[in-house]
Amino acid sequence: MLTVKELFAIKAIDGIKIIAGEKGINNEISIVNIIENPDAFDWLSPNELLLSTGYIFKDNEELQNRIIKELSEINCAGLVIKMKRYFDKLPQNMIDQANKYGLPLIELPFEYTLSRVISIINEKASGRYDLLNRKTLDMHNLFFRITLEGGGIERISSLLSETINNPIIFVDKDWKLLHFTEHMANKVPLAYCFELMKSRPVFKQEFTDSIPDNISEMKKSIKRIYYLEAMEIKCRILPVAVANYLYGYIVVWQTVKELTEFDYIILEQASTIMALEMIKAKEIEEVKLKIRQDFFDDLLTGKITSSESIQSLSQLHGLNSQYKYFCVVINFDTEDLECYEDLVARKVQLENKSKKCVDLVYEHSNIANGEVTCFYRNNYIIILIGQNENRSPIPLNEAKQYGHGLYGALTKQIKNTTFLIGIGRQYETIHSLHKSFAEANESIRLMQKFESRGGISHFEDHSIYHFLNSNIKDMELEDFFRKHLGKIYEHDQLHGTSYIITLENYFQNNLNISETAKAMFLHRNTLIYRIEKIKEILNTDLKNSEGLLQIQLALKIFRLLNQKLNSTTEKPRSLM
């Protein structure tokens, strides 16, 4: 086992001398490397002896100090600088830093080439690898046995923490917690630093943002500092990846002991084993998901008719067959997908956005006044809300209040996306859930028909439309409209007015002049003039209850037959 001290006894590199950092004279050397890139710290390992000409830091005192500090934190064996190229003598600030951190700072005579020095030292250090290889092989066998026995990431994490003597945090590729293992000697407990809830983000965003995008290609751990109150906690982050597909990260909370070369090898072994575990878990989850999807598809289309089947399958997939349920369907249309020409890339982005919507639904499940089950199909999010059979039914206003709260959360968190939320009625038994699902979809269809640019609606909001649309032919509807509002429609076409829109707003505001003028951003007198003109054209005083009902029905028909209404400033288009 070669140490820094033993370098000075090697005759082939006679003349090297230590200038500072004598406290690290017994540091072990595992390998020799060259550092000529200031961004190479993420690639370094402990016990490496670094050689440099000094070119990268010759005119930068800040970088000189940083290099000494970084190499010390990584537990490198020392820094050797070739003299007479860029330095006649080493800067005092580097000497001070090396003494401060105990990192050996060594001068190499000019006549030696860096490649020759690497060859000589590596040859001397190679003898120690037999023992190291035996130890790492034993650990590999232990990890492999855990996998064969089905121990999962919990036992792998536990063995890893015990071996490297530090706490371990294991997160997925989105930095959400999968598992953690505390260490009894940890002076900064994980529970004190984080909210350790599974499937929730663990670290601050500024910490995760500092991780390179190409970390899955690096295949090595990198060092980062986690800032907590007045503390700086050293972390080592290793990607869990296969074929550049990133599954997650192993984060070593380095508060108990510094990592050695053996520890880094074990980390890489654990990363590979964990990746295999995640591949296996993903395949199992996909099978479960397919079974679950088939059940929900059959349930929401009314294909399951057996009470026994519904009861057993509901319990298996997290529903309570004794609850009263209603369905909420969210349709979203996003502009973000337009920039993806590749269909696969577009599908991946759509799936990511759908998953984000589902996460938001669960985050706001407390406002649902019932138990929430949520999943997605392409750009549709389906929410099933169950309520104990002994509770009073959820009234229409509460269901819509939930929809408004959900709509606000979605539009705030997910940009460049239009959301339509349809709500079905609540039914006494889960057997009728397919009816609520159909009603929620019908609410969305009618919003789309009326060219709604986002919003929510309950099935009962459209009861008159359902009646008109399902029981009367279009020709009869048009005849009814022309009889009761045809003159107004023709006046709008001929003169470019917007009296039909004015009538709609007038009825929506309960025939209140002030409220209607406010809603339409009109002066009160302007609105009064319009209403008087409408009365004159229709030859009515808008007071007869039967006449008012006929006009309201005609306005509903106008909405049904005109899928795309013009704005109030445009000339209306043809009815049919």
C-alpha cells in the first residue's frame, strides 16, 4: 500500500519535495491522474494523486484556493505541480491553504514528464489491488444474494449504509423519496433536516438544480454541499442508471466518516444492483397497472355487472363498494406538445404532464370532501370521489366548489394549458359509477361545443341542453329559434349588432340592468337602449313569464346550433 511519504523514497523520481500539507503525509495513493480542467472535480475519486503543470490556475488566486479545498474534501492523496513551466515557486496562498486542509502540496522537478511519473507511481501502487479486489468481490456477492432473496432496495440500502458508515437517501429520477437508511452515529439526523415522506421531494430545488444533466453518463459519484442553517453537509451523489436511462440517485449523507476508495467501489456496485431492482419493480408495476387499468375501464363503461365481482375487484384496487361515488373528468389541451415533431417524444411529454396533474389532484385531495382515487388516460384525468354511505349526499354547490379549487390549482401550477373539468352526479352505489363518468364526459363535450376556453361545469348545469339535444330534431329546434328570436338574429346579421349576446347576459344576470351592464362593461344607459330596441323588434315587454321561457329556450337552442359564436364586435355567422 503506497503512501505519499513513500513517494520520496522512489529513486526513479528523485528530487520531488513536499512544500506544504505535511499532515497528510500518510495519505494512501490508489492511482495517479492529471488535472488540467477546472471543472473536473466531479470526476475525481478519493486517494487519487493529482499532477498538474499549473496552467489552469496560474493567474487565478481564487481558483488556486478552491482547488486545494476541493481536493481535500474529496480526500485526494495530494497535488503535485511540475515546476518551471508556469511557476518558479508555488504561491503563498496555496501553501497556506494546503497547510490549513492538510493536503500534501508537492513540487516536481521540470525534467520529469507527467506521463512518466504516472507510470512509475501506478506501478508501485498496483500491489494493493489484490486485497481491494477480494473485498469488493465479497461485497458484490452479498448484494447479489440480497437480490436473489428478494430483499429489495430496503436491504440494499441498509447494507450499503452499514458498509460505508454513513446515512443513505435513495430518490427517484424526480428526486422523490424511495427509501432512506439512518446511521446511529449521524450527528445531523435526516429526520431533522428533511420531511421524509415517500414519493415526496426531499432536497431543496437549488440543490437538485446543481446536478449535471448528463450525470447518468458519468457513471461516477459527484460531491455537493447541502447548506442547512449554519452547517455545510458534504454529500456524494451517484446516479442509478442503465444504458443512460436514469432511474434515480443514491445520496450519501457524509456526516459520519470520509469515504475511501473501497467505499466508492461499493457505491458503484450498489448503484448497479439498485438499478436492477428498479427494472424488476418497474416490470411488476406495469403488470399491476395494466390489470388496474382494465378494471377501471370496465367499471367506467358499465361492463362489470356482477355485484360480487365489483365488490372483490373494488377492494383489490382501493375502492369501497359500499361508498357513494361521483366522477370528475379533466380534459387538458397543452401548447407545449406542439414543439415536438417526434411522436414518441410527444407521448412522453404528454404522459409527464398527465402524471403531474394526478400528483396535484392528490396534493389537493383534502378539499374533495371524500376519498379520492385518480388516474389518467392520455390527456384525460379521471377522479373518483367516494363518500361514506351514512353521510348525506354531496350537494351540487360543494361538488362545483371542489372543481373550482382544483381548477385554480391546476392553472396556477401548469402553464400554457387549458383545462375543462366536467362533474357527474353522485350515485348511491358504485354499480352506477359509469353513469357519473358518462355525465362528466358529456359536460366536457358541451363545453367544447360552446367553445369554452377553460372552466368547470356540472352535468346538471346542462340539463336543458341534454333535453333539447336528445329529444328534438335539429330542424324543429331551428324552427323554434327562428319563430322566437329570428328577428333579433337577422337584425344582428344585417346591422352588426350583438342583441342576442345582450339577451344572454340579461338572462344570466336575472334581468338586472345594473349587473348586466357591469358584466358586459357597458354604460347603464347603453344597455337600457339595447333592451328597449330588443323589446321593439320582438314586440314584447319581456315581462310575460311564458314569453320569457320561450326566449330562454331559443337562446339555449342558439347555443346548441351555433358551435362557434362570434364576439360581440363581429357580425354573427349563419345559424346552420
